[in-house]
Amino acid sequence: MADGDWEGLVRDGVAPAHRSGEELSYWVHIYPARLAPLPPEAWELSDHGQVEPELDTWWVVLPLWTVNAGRSDLSLEATVREQSARVTVQVDGVHVL
């Protein structure tokens, strides 16, 4: 995402097939700063929970960072699934908090 390859997320199956890279990147494109790679502390600041009744599925909200300002008010929303000892992440969207 920091590299701006939104269509790659769709192509690689990390984003829902019904959403385009343009839709996923909407808030990032109008945001006044460029995304930066996530620092390790981003995971400590994430919010998450188990999706009921799917015991192998979790929702995640992860704060995003920008190059100049650090932590931003943008957040990544994703669904994480564990099936057959394999973990998959699906990016559901990016939003301004």
C-alpha cells in the first residue's frame, strides 16, 4: 500500500474481487500526505476481535502512517482468516477516522 500498488492488492486476492484498486485507494489519494511502511508499533495500536460465529475469522482496524507526520488518522480495515494452518488477509477498505 505504501508503494501505491492498489490494483496489485486486487490482483493478488488480498482485496475483495468486487472492489477496484481505485475504490480502495480513494481516501489515500485525497489525503494530503503519502503513506509510509508500517512501523512495528502499528500492530500494538490495532483494534481487533473475533467474528462471531466464525471462530477462525477476525476483524482488524490498523492505523496507517505517513512519511512526514507519522501516525495519521487513516485506518486500514481487514478480515483475517485461518484455515488449514494458512492465514489469509483481505483488505476491506481504508478510511479516515
